Amino acid sequence: MKRVLLLGFVIFLVSCATIPIITYPPESRIISADSNKDELFKRSMIWLAKTFRSSRAVIEYQDKEYGVIVGNGYNLITLEPIDDWGYTEYFKMSYTLIIEAQDNRVRIIMDNIDFKPYPEQSKSIWSSPDYPVEYELYIIKIESMFDDFAKDLRAIEW
């Protein structure tokens, strides 16, 4: 009986160790803007408030003196039919967002990125956490967020 339990435990450990983990590299962009650090910090806070439903839930840390904002966020991404049955796919991209404001520039960084199918809303049989997501899809979403941030950062006038 002990051998059977030990064998079951070993099989369980081996099966858990073979699950592939997909890691995505951090992405960043430096945005130039003609404003001082305090102004850019305020504009970044406004962008967060406009971009996320509840920026208070997203922001984990902020320090106006150093011009740093750190938060955790996620986006749901919809892909129109990608399989033969015509089902829409949903993906959830979660990440840590870091904004560092300095005089005349802001750096935005996305790190700890987790990008996977969102099974709660997806109808496809391919929607499982192990289904690999194409790197291009991940980059397109991040670049879109960075472009929106740059546009809003430069567009807000005081």
C-alpha cells in the first residue's frame, strides 16, 4: 500500500513538472514630452484613470517626489473567429505596469506579463490555459496601449 501511494505521489510530481510555462519579456517605451516631472506625473495619473475602470484598484504604489507609479492591471482581448467553427476567442493579459516620470520624458514598462486564453467567456474547445498565444498578438496589444499613453500624455494641456 505504501508503494502504491509513493508511486502515485511521484507520478503527480512528474506530471506537474512537465507543464510548459510561457514567459513574455518585459516591454518598455520612452516617450518625450515638453513638460516637467510633476506635470508628466499628473498626466500619467489621468491616463490611468481614463484607461482603467478603477485606477485605485490598479495603482499599487505611487510616489510623486520620484515620479513613479506602479500598478497591476489586465485587459480582455477579443479575437474574431480563428477556428473552423467560427467561435470567438477571448484572452486575458495581466501585467505589472510601471510609469517613471522625469523632466521631458516618461518611461512606461510592462512586466510580469501573463497572456492566456480566458476560458470563462470562450466557447472554443481550444480555450485552455496551456493553449499558446502568438507573440505577435501580445506585441500588438502592448504597442496599442503604449500609443494611447503617448497620445494622451502629449494631448493633455493645462
